[in-house]
Amino acid sequence: MNSFDEVIGLLDNEQGSAALAGMQRGIEREALRIEPNGHLAMDKHPKALGSALTHSRITTDYSESLLEFITPVYQDIPALLTDLTQTHAFTVRHLGEQQLWPVSMPCYVGDVADIPIADYGSSNTGKLKRLYRKGLTYRYGAQMQIISGVHFNFSVSDALWEQLYQASDKRLSRGDFISESYLGLIRNYRRLVWVLPYLFGASPALCGSFIKDQQTDLAFEKLGKGTLYLPYATSLRMSDLGYTNKEQERLNISYNSLADYLEGINAAIKMPSASFEAIGVKVDGEFRQLNANVLQIENEFYSPIRAKRVTLAGEKPSQALARAGVEYIEVRALDVNPFSPVGIDADQVRFLDLFLLHCLLTPSPKSDAQDEAAIGDNLSRVITRGREPGLTLNRAGEEVTLQAWLESLFGELNTLAKLLDAEGQAYQDSLAHWLEAVRDPAKTLSGRVMSTLLAEGIDHSQWVKSLAKDYYQALLEYPLSQEVEAAYEAAATQSLAAQAQLEAESTQDFEQYLADYFAEAPAPVEQVV
């Protein structure tokens, strides 16, 4: 493959800039519903928001209390963020006094047994979604499942693919070239994934109630009445306290090609687990999980990035990828940004554009065991010690300072920013904003969180409750036009009708439905997420 500089040279013209600028993005933001006292809301998903099963924009993740807001795909960044803000604004108008928790790590949790698992109704599709989440509870505990994040979906334009393909050796078909290029992006992303928690990690502290009786080797310091923190941490959400799965460590799923990746995923959903077998699948006539394999379904694979394609009815994610290749990628390493009412801002989106384009346009060698070990070790260092002065990372077997590595990376990102800023300065301005955080770790999101807590001497939960109240008020006052509000109301009504229709048509025995779902051949059932 051509070097990064050679690819930039190819695109350094009006046509290339336009092709680069045709990126498409979508955002999925998770947020817990909380009571004004900061405790988790325990009631059902508000009916005024529609059906969590069939609504395309407002749904739930693990819990009835864990909302998920999904945008359509946009090319324009302001339009993307306006859409996300409108969904938030419509939602808070139907929460009564409840608010949205504006950070990743959960609010005060009393008895974890009380955390309400999401309910999707009586259709077989709805029962399957709920049972999957019940299985997560038995496997990992409910606490881990109410951690929130932001997912960023990203693809590049057909015009860019055409230019890159024409410059390639054309040994692959155009479709295979696109898929393998996205896999190359993923490999480079994984080598540099530590950049995201360094800049955007926003969970260096948490409420002590989250730890409870968990065993941890992390040397926490205490603040206020119940806050635990690590002085240089960036993202406790991505630590062993957060989204981890020890069982998955033995999977060794490869990203060296789409075929390797699909082979690994398909093996994982068939791989038995002794510890999950001990839980039981059906005990005393009641299901506890979908199966006793390492992964119940593909979505249980905890990865900081995923290769994706929109599924057809009855198709699982891997079947869609096998049918037509990779269509876009999903970035899953983002904490909720507590300094934004919607959990992410335009400067982050522009940086992600640059970062992901760099990962795509840079040669991406295949990964080996040594590479994988360095990826895991670098990420671990940054998660727990990312703002530590003089911190070093392993770059191709050599220890280099995090700051030196980032300065080098930002130089190449600036070349891209200039190409994207054919008119204006937005990308260069965003890059300059984050370069300040490279040179001064206190300007990272995690640095800003800790500076606020330490300067004011307040508990993390006290600070977050104050933010939640401020954002609730701001979103209540956000100007929603009558047309926009009516469209959300119509979508809610239509989603409830769609769920009712699904339930009326769902006559198959649930155990037979499960058997069909896990049959080798694709069965006419809906994807579970």
C-alpha cells in the first residue's frame, strides 16, 4: 500500500478534498434516567417516548433506566449534533422531574438486584432481547451493564473509495478492497486506541457505591464523602472495573482480514464456557441466558471498535458482513463527555474524523502476538496513568513518551485537516484545541474533571448532580419547533403500534423460536441488540 504521504499527495487537489469531506457519521449516546436525588430511576421506560423495541431513535440498552439516543446518518456535523440535541430535548420534556446522568460511571446504586432489566414486551423478538440482557446479569452483574458510553459510526464517501481503488493494484474486487481497507483502519485504530481515552476519557473518578464488594488492584485515593479516584486516570469505564470480560480474553479474534474476523466471531458464539455453563441455561423451568457459550450472541463481544453493515430482516451482523462486506465502522471507546449536554461535541467529532481517516489512509500491517500485547499494555497504561508526567508507551518495540508520539501523530493529522478545510478553518481549529491537551494533560477531559473536583473539594456525585440539573433545564428550554415535536410524537405512536403488531403476530413457541435463531441457516427472525 502507498505511504500516508503518497496517499495525501494523491488527494491534495479539489477533487480529493471533496472526496474526503464526504464522510458520513452517526452517534449513539447512552444516558441513565435518574431521580432528582441522583438515585437510579426504577420505573418503566416512559410510554410517551414510544416503544424501546421498535423506535429507531429512542430506545433502551441494558436497563429500563438506560436510555439510548440514536441519530440518523449525517454528512453535516452541525446537523448531526442538532438532531441529537432535539432528541434529548424531546425526551426530557417527558421525564417529569427525572434527569439524565451526564457521565459514564453510574449514579448511586443501592441494591444491584433492583436495577430493572429492559423489558421489550411479549413478542418473541422482545423476549429474546430481554433474555440476552438477563444472561448478561448472571454473567457479569447488573452494575457493569449500566455504565454509559457514546458510540460513533463512521464511513467514507464512494468518491474517496473510487480514488483509493483506482490508485491500488486492483488485485481485489472493489467491494473486497473496501472491506479489507476498513479492516486496515481497524488494525491501525487498535494500535492507537489509547489516544481516545487520553483526550476524551472522562471517568477518572467514581462514586464509591459502584465498587461495593468488588475486588480491585487499583490504588484509589479518596475525596469528599465517597469519591474514589486515581490521580492520573483517564477512563475507569475502560478499566477492569468497566466493560471487561475475562472469558473473552482467550478468543484471539483476528482483524487481519474480514475472513479471519468472521471465522473468529463464528467460533466464539459456539465456544462453550465452563463458568457460564455453571450458571445454567434453563433452571427450574426458567431461562437464565440464551446459551452457555463464551458469547450468547455476537453483540456480547466487547471490542473498542466494530466492523458493521446494516442488516436485512432476519440477518445477524456477521451474516450481513459475509453477504456484502464492511459498510461502516463503530467506535466504542468514548466516555460520555460531561461538559456537553448531549455527551459529545463538535471538536470531538472533527478530531474523530481526522483520526479515523488517518487510520484508513496509513499502511496497516497485519497484527501478530507481540503487536497485540503492546496494544493491550498501552491502553492499560493510558486508562489508569494517562496524565502521568513522562509516561511512556511501546511504539513498535521502543519506549517513547506519550507526548512525543502524539506530537508526531498530530503533525500528520494537521496535513489532513488542511485538506478538509478547503473553505474555512474548522478542522485545524479543533486540532489546535486538542493539541493544547497533548501539551497540558490538565486540558484533557479527565484532567478537567479532576481539576474541578479537587479545586472545589466536592464529591463526584455532587458535581454530576449539579451538571444533570443544569443540562435538564437547558434542554427543557431548548427551542423545539412544533413540527419537530409533532414528528417525535408521531414516531412514538407508530413505534407502539409496531410493537403491538409484532406481539399479535408472535405465535411461535419461544423455545422453538430460540432454536430457529441459533440454527446454522439464517432464520426469519430479527437481529438482537
